Amino acid sequence: MKIAVGSDHRGFQTKNKILVQIGEMGHESVDFGPISSDSVDYPDVGSKVAKAISQGDIERGILICGTGLGMCIIANKYPGVRAASCHDDLTAEMSRRHNDTNILCLSADLLGERLVTRMVEIWLTTEFEGGRHARRIEKITQYEQELRESPKS
């Protein structure tokens, strides 16, 4: 699997650890930055990862900022992106199992290193259940299409 990883300056250290973990799990990682812990704006990095996923260039992404919330907000602006800000094993698992998330958003400030490692592993290995959940994802896709097609007033 090809996985994009990006962060703001607060998530820089966590991002680098996740990049190593992804490789150890046998996946290909793509580092969307930043390249240092110098201050950057999370929308700039988050939008690059979300755009790559929206366009189908990347299968999944992981975004890290101070809380995970800002990255989640920017990522969900892109069609076809289903990003979730997760805070424990269960939310990471269920975001994949029921919501088929393609971007995992994490907090660099509020989550410990071991928890982040577990959550990334769970998120990358959990399959989407489909069934009634697929119907709901299709509805989200239909609503996105309606929004793109509706004339602006």
C-alpha cells in the first residue's frame, strides 16, 4: 500500500516515527513534509495529502498536528476523502471498519508514542466491513457529487 504522511511542526517528530513504522510494515511511504520542525501551517501540508488521495495517486494518508483536528478539517474538504481524527485503538479500528477512512488524523500533543504506534498498526491492518456500511459510504459520495454540481447562488 502507498501511504502519504504529513504533519505540521508540532507533529514533525511523530511523522518521522510513523514513516519508519510504515516501512517496517512492508508499505511504501511518501513524506509530504515538513522537512524540519520549523513552523508550518497545517492546511498547506494537509491539503497536499488530501489532494493526492482525492486524485487517486495515493491509497491512504496519515496527518499529524497538535490535536489532529485541524488536519482533519482540511482533509475532509476534498472529494472522496474520509478523514477521521482518532484518539484510541477503538476509534482507529472503527474508522476503517465502518467508515472506510482513507486518512488517519492524529494528535502529536495528546497521544503517547506507544498509542500512536498501535493506532497506526490497527488502522493499516483493519479492513472495511462493507455491507450496510458500504451503502452509507455511497450516500456520502452522492452528497459530495450533488454539492459539486449545485450552482452557487
